[in-house]
Amino acid sequence: MRFKRTLTATAATASLLTLATACEDPAKASPPATSPAAAGGASAQASPSAAGTAPATLAEAQAYVQKYTPCENLSTGPADRVNLAGYAPVGAWSVTDRGICEDTKEQDEIVISMVSDMKVHQQAYKDHITKRLDEGYWDAGLYDPVFYTKTFTVSAQKTGTALALAKSDLRVLVCNPDFSVPEGYKKEKALVDGCVLTDFVNSRDGKGSPVKGPALPSAGSIEELRKLVSPKTVDCTEMLVTNEHIASIDYQPVVGRDVHGAGVKQRAVCGKLGGPRPVDMNWLDLVSDMKTLQTVSKESQLAEVGQQRSLTQSKLMVGKDVAVESNNPTVRKGLYKLGFLRLDCEPAFSAPAGSRIQKAQVDGCVLTDFERPVS
């Protein structure tokens, strides 16, 4: 099943058959095709994203790339520098030559592939992405930092290099139907239907092209926070303001008994608290130290890595100086609409096109409005 996303993110590419994504099982990745799976052999006229000239050799392509980022020590035999297992080999997908150069600024290796028929190449890439989607990999083609022009493709390994290349006339090819070009970025027609060319760079590290979104919500008191989220999003008909640890067998908050030690100035719990088994519990936090609170949440998340996530464990939704802890997906969906973002510290986390992703206050974490569908 394909999950339709209208948010932003992307990158897909060119000669990169498929760099295994965080959600994809590398062992299941299909090997590079030995011949293009393209419909028809019509040669591409001119890519909509073509640079002003059309480099015909690796040296000419290198010279173009060097206008935007370092590309030194070009070599055609660099098997020891980059694992090319995920790339269509020379001779397939209309790839006629390939070289690797070094981005000395970002300490990155750049792969340049010369292509004789760009329409055939794009069609082969689209066919590959369609196959991966049919196999259940919802994020296929959303995070491949490879750029197209009309005669060659450029693949960056690091986000910094990709962002530098995005300032050129090169464009990222995206063939995932769940992708939507975010506001403020270029959208150009590809040579095959169902794909788009863009200057938007998505990345799993949250350092790609910035996405516009509402400011994080703020409140000066628990009562002000209550009015912000209740009654439509969080049911605070019953609310208890207390820094004591309140939990139940069904609801476990991120913050434990040491409330102040977790960076929380004051907190309250909403829900039906009476009886032996409270229900509809959500925690409202007035935060004095957001970095400390995020650190506590990160430790909690990492402790669960490799284990079956408990449905009773709440997730931390943060604003500028407030937070809401909830294990209810419906509540969290409403909080996203109010501008709250969820702290995610899962290793190799990724989000599909259109999702908001921004830097968290602790390393290894991001703030996002995306939650991976539960299979």
C-alpha cells in the first residue's frame, strides 16, 4: 500500500539504482539492471534541467560541477573510494562512462555518470522505483541525492555537497508518487511521465533543504497551554496540576518521577484519572530547559531500540517552551496542526516528501510531524 504524503522531501535520482534507504532491507534490494527497462528508444532532446551547455565528457562535466563545489582528483577506476553496487553499471541505462571526484570541502566523493540517452535512463530509473514501491518500500527514491542534466548525472554522498549542487542548473529526479515539491522550490517536467525535477534536497539527517512551516507554539503558563490544546485536540475536561509522577498500565509518560530534573518547570495531566485504570491521559509540560527534556526523551527512545515499542509509551511533542506527552495518534495528529513537532531520535530516521523536519536541541534527534505508518 502506498501512503500518500503531501509534505516535502525528496531526492531521487539518476544513475543511482537505489541506495538502500533506512526502511529498505539491503538484502532485498534488486541488483542493477543489465539493460534499460525503458519504453521506446527515443533519444532525449534536452532535459528541462539542462545546464547552459551540454558537457560531452567526464572532464567537461567535472568542470561544470567545480563551479559549485570542489571536484578534485577525477578517476574512472575508483572502486576503493565508493561502493558502486547500487548504481547501474556502465553499459546499462544508457550510461557510457563514470568517474569519481573528491569534494575536499565536505570530505565527500562525487560520482559522475555520462548518459547517452537521458529519456531511456529516466524511464529505467522510474521502473526501478515503481518496482520498489510495489515491494512495499514506501520511501523508495525519496532520499537519493543524485542530480540530472541532459548529458550526465551527479551523485553526492553527503548533504552539504548536495545542497551546493542544488544551487546549479542540475535537478534531482523524483519518481515517487507520494512526493510533492514544497513551496519555494523549483518544479520542472521530467522526460518521463510520473516524475518531476526539482532543486529541493531531502536528507535523512534533517540537514537538507529547509521547509517553511508555522512557528513552534509557546505558552506562559499551564492554563495558557491548556487553552491552546483543549478541548478539540486534548481533552482537558479533567486536569490535575501536579509534579508528582502519574502513570498507569496503559499510559507511561516520557518524564518520570524527577520532573524538575527533566527540565520541566510545571506539569499537569489531563484525562479521566478516577478508578483503578485511568484513561485518555496526556501530560502538559511547561518547560524551563528544553535541551534537558529532549535529552531525557532521547535516552528513553534509545532504550527501546531493538525492542517492540510499547503502545503505552507516550511520545514527546514539543513547542518553543512547552510540550505535550501523548501515546494517542489522534491527539498527536491534532497537535501537529497546532504547530507541535515530535522529537524522534530513532537511528537512521527518515520522513517522506513534505514532512516537516528541523534540528532538535540534542544531537542525533530531529523534530518532525511525520510518524511511520504502523504495519
